[in-house]
Amino acid sequence: MSTDTDQKREIRLAAGDAELTIHPANGCRVASLRVGGTELLRQGDRYGCFPMVPWCGRTGEGRFRNGGVTHQLPLNSPPHAIHGTGRDTSWRTARKGGSEAAFTYELADPWPYTGRVTQLFELTDDSLTLTLGVETYDDSFPAQAGWHPWFLRHLDGGTADEDAVRLDFAAAAAWQEERGADHLPTGRRIDPRPGPWDDCFGMPDGVEATLTWPGRLELKVTSTAEWAVIYDEQAEAVCVEPQTGPPNGLNTAPRLVTPIDPLEIRATWSWRRL
């Protein structure tokens, strides 16, 4: 049983020497992941790891169609709508234990359809599994779901180039979505190119990426999703974002949530010391 106090305060999970902090009132984001006392995520109200739902990345000019109806979303990253409404919403704590927790929120304006989003966290001493589910209460609608983690480029405040995280996802990336001047995919698939990236990659066999902090830690991101946005243009952090479709996918690759077919995505971060 959850309370209003549970909804507002931070939720802490622990397993072995892994500690996870979740902020339900701030978009149900992971505010902190510490392994052996070392923080892995960039700190700050905008960072950590937030859910992208009911769409991921940019929706072109904030517009999408469902059948013959066109909907307009607020342009929170003009000229586009970005990253969904879940990160700006206070979530309800549905249950919590020592190493697992579940949260929900009700889809509402500015999203034009009713439904529920559920997010689960399962922590072990060497992994974190995240699950997102989207269900409708009434009409079917297109939706996407995923996560936007900000992994620190350097651990413990370091700055040396030789200690910076190494990112490898080449084996899983079958193609790169060509990015237009408007930051939306053009619809053309190209061979993966060297970074820096703010780009979407198709991974039809599932997302797999490895982040390695030399001599410290290796972390693997795997997911049932078939798309990932890689963002490494920031000095402080790098992002590996599993998601159920590409940017602007509400228009170009719609996946309908129906009363009998909800949308679900799962991702696991697993780590080992080096």
C-alpha cells in the first residue's frame, strides 16, 4: 500500500553493494545508481535516467496522426515535441520492497488518450532491470516507450582522457537512421558512422551496448527493443537510449496500443568490476 508521502519522497532500493534512488515526483526517474559507493549517473533534476513515454525523442512539429485524426502536442523543444510526458509527471508508488518497486501514472492532457503507464525496477547485486508498460482504457493509439540514461563520462569527478568511458555498440547496430537538418530521421538507412552522435541506430536483434570505464567497471545495456539513440555530444555524460521506435516514430513507425495488446519494453543494465 502506497501513501501520498511515498509518492513525494525518494525511494531507495539496495542489493549487495548496489544502491538505487528513484524520484517518483520528478518523472519517476532514477536519480542515482551507486555501485560500491561509486555514482554511475550524472546528477541533477534533469539527468539520472528518465522514462520516455508515450513517445521517444522528437515528434516532428509536435503533430501525429491516429487514423484520420491529427493531434498537436506542446512544442517543448521547438519546433518539436520531445521525450514524452512521463518525465514531467508525478508517479504513484504502487509497491516497493528492499530491491524492487513499481510505479504508475495515468495518461492525461496534453496526451489525447486515456490509459496507464507502469514502470518496474528490479535491482540485484550486479544488475538493474527496468520495465515499462503502456495500456489503453479506451481507444487504440500509437505510442513509444524507452529510457534516457545519462551515464557519467568520468567516475569520481575525474577528467583524464585515459579514464573516460569507452562505448561499443557496433556489433548490434545494423544501420544508422540518417538525420536531417531538423534532427529527425530522413527515412534513409545508412551504414553506421563514427561519432560524435545524436543519432538513432536500428538493432533488429535487440539493443546491446557496452560502456567501459578502464580499470574500474564494465556495464552492458541490453534490451528487447530494436532501436537505440546514442548521444555523446556532452562533456559530462554519454547516453544509450533503448526505445521501441525511432524519433518521430509516432508518424513513421506507429505501434498501436490496443485494449488487448499493450506496449511493453524491458532493459537490463548489468555490470562487473575490472
